[in-house]
Amino acid sequence: TKEGRETVTLRVAHDDLEMCVGLATAAFALEVARSMYGSGSEDDATPTVLPGVFFPVELGKRARENILEVVKEDAFVYELGK
């Protein structure tokens, strides 16, 4: 963009809207829980979701990647473009 920011687009499609919304909600909750309690791996030293209220784009890159990894489950379309 003109401001030097990178634009990223995501398209995900599921057969069932309820499943899609459920997966997205569960993925975010899982990431919050991992940030609070860890998952046992060495990569958990730094929380990926900090306390507070954020827009999804304000989350860190690692948190977004972890959430999107769960969300693409059972998707028949998953496109991430830059």
C-alpha cells in the first residue's frame, strides 16, 4: 500500500456455517488457553495472546498462524494471499 503496509487476504469456505463459526471460536479460545497455560512445548515461553481487547489483525503473527491452522480444518477452500 501507499503507507508501506502489507495487505493480506484470506478466503476460507466450509460446507456448514455453524461448523465454521465453531472452529473459529474454538481456535481463538485454544490459543488464549495456550498463552495462559502453555501446551508443553519449548515454543510456549512467550504468550501469543496478551491480556486486553484486540482486533484480530492486532494479534501477533504466531497467534494468527496458530488460529488459522485450526480454522482451515475441513475447509474446502483455503486461500491466503499476500
